[in-house]
Amino acid sequence: MLVVKAGNMLRQDKSGKKFPLGENDMHCLLENCGGQRIKAKVMGKNGHFVDLMLKLHWRIPLKLVTNDDVPNGQTDGTRVVLESVVLKEGVSPSKVSLDGLECPTVDSSDVDHFVCTSETVSEIDPVKTFHIKPRSMVCAIKAPLPKAIGGNVQATVNFTVGLCQLPILANTATTGHKLQGQTKAKLVMSVWSQRKNWNYVALSRVQTREGLCLVHELPWNADFSMSHSLR
């Protein structure tokens, strides 16, 4: 495993003035702010999600979040797998403890690029190779604050941070919508939906019953009937 942390993090006020983050503040952000709490600002508006701490291993499923080369398929939502991480010359990873495991870690500013290949849906699809580079971005962060004594509500604070990170997210879990058209040898179903035909689409992605794992039992009232319009 390799951990790639966001680098060059500086807090920004509304005028664009930058302030350094303290060590405790940095630790709190890395510990509590995953891909659902941080959004890059594009043209003044919130754009794609950003992960401050990418936890990677060889061939991990990833998802691109920017439209860098649309004609060649390097677009927002493209699913890829990680082949290698190319560091800048002279960089040596340090160590970080995650869930009791010692993992090598680098800042994103120490990364030259990721080498990723496109996820193939069928054997006839050509495999494409993408080189994903880190970039500077301005992000809106919704950070949790410690609960007040006796309080039951988790308070949050919103602020802006400039940082360097790769425009990519781990895609080990995905939605039923993104699964359409794919074939999987193994599939773990964590939630069910009441939307018509959703459960059928998700279950039919896996090749065998041995490859299917259900976190919760299939609901007795799940609707597998054909839609009226299709009939």
C-alpha cells in the first residue's frame, strides 16, 4: 500500500490571502475529511470531490474526476486501475500508521504521475493508458469540530484551502448506476434500493452465485417485475 497525501496545504480567506495550517489542524483534516467533505472550486463553483489522503495499492479501481482529454476517453467518471506511481527523482517515502499498519507515504507534490489503464468492459475494448499528474487546486472543506460537552450534534466549520493533489478517487465501492454494462467475477452488495429494476441490474452484473456476497438479506418486497413501458 502507498498513501499519497495532499501537499502544499494553505488556508485562504475571501480575499485570497493564505495562512499556514497548524500541525493539529493538518492532522484533523487528514483524519476526518475524506472524498465527501472536500470539493474543488471550478470557475468559482464547487466541482469534483477531492481526497486528502489517497490509500492505494496495485490495480486498485480508481475514478477520474476531470475532463482532461475527452476525445481519448480521459473524462469525469472514467473508471481506471492503478498500474504504478512514478515519484520525482530523489524522493523516498516516509512511514505513516493506518489502522495499526505501517504504510509508506508521500506528499502529492513528490509524485510525478500515476500510470493508469482503462477498465475494460469486454474483451474487444482497447486498453488505454493515462498519465495522471498532481495539480494545484482551491477546495471548499466542510470539516467536523469536536462535539461540545454533553452535545449530540456534530458541528462543522466551512473554509477554503489551497492544495496540491491528484484529480482521482478510489472506486472500490460504486453505485448501481455505474455498474450498468459491467461484468464482475465478484460483487459485494451493501445496500438495496426500492427503485424498479435496480436490484435486478445490480445482481445480474456478477457471473456466479459463489461470487456474490450480500451484506443484508434480499428484501422480501424487492420488485423484479418488468416495467409497464417495456412490456
